[in-house]
Amino acid sequence: MRTLLGCYLFLSVSASMSAHAAEPPHLLQTDATWNELRLKTDVRSLDQLLADDWILTHSDGRVQTKSEYLGELASRSRTNQAIANENVSLRAYGNTAIVTGVSVQSGVSNGKPWNGRFRFTRVWIQRDERWTMIASHSSRITPEN
């Protein structure tokens, strides 16, 4: 039993270390580029950064596809005025990586200003030596959190 427990602990620690040991070079910069491109409303570059089946879950629970989101930006019905990330963390698992953190944002959607602090989770996969975002989710941070 002791040997079995020792093997389990060794495998658990090894798996955890290998998941975090090989952080993909430049992925945090690529993730930061996501915000820069949204601020510039650079739809063409965002199109290249996002997987065709990318899904965005907004803090209000609304879900958008890549074409819906990029269309909204292109029409200027949504503009981002400020985006600043805090406490950003990266976890890599082979060709998949998860970036989490807090984003402080402001913008205008359909003529209505908005702002807030949001926890975010973004999922990236590596295809053909290039990192592509496949999902993004945000949750509004309320004052009591």
C-alpha cells in the first residue's frame, strides 16, 4: 500500500510539474495582443488570432461566435476604450494553454457606456506552430468580491 501511495504521489507531482514547466514562449505577449487589437478595432488581425469556432461568453451570460463578435466590432456598435489586465497567470498542457486574470475595462456598446472589473479565462491551442484562441469567458467582479 505504501508503494502504491508513493507511486501515486510521484505521478501527481510529475504531472503537475510537466503541465507548468513548459510555458509556451511568447504566449502571454500574444494574449496581451488580444487586448491591443480590440482597442484598435483591428478586425483583420483579430480574425487571424481567433479560431474559426471561437466562442466568447460575456459577463452577462451572452454568447457570441467569432463572426458575430468581429461583426460587432467592425460596425463600431461596440468599442473598447480601455483594457488593463492584472494578476495574469498562464498554465500550459501540451498544445493547450489557459490564461486567467482580472481585466479592468471600459467601452461603449450600442451607444451605452459600460465599465467594470472582470475575471477572465481564455483557452489557447497550438496549431501549426501558432497559438490560436478557441474560447474566452468573463465574469463581472462585484464590489463585495
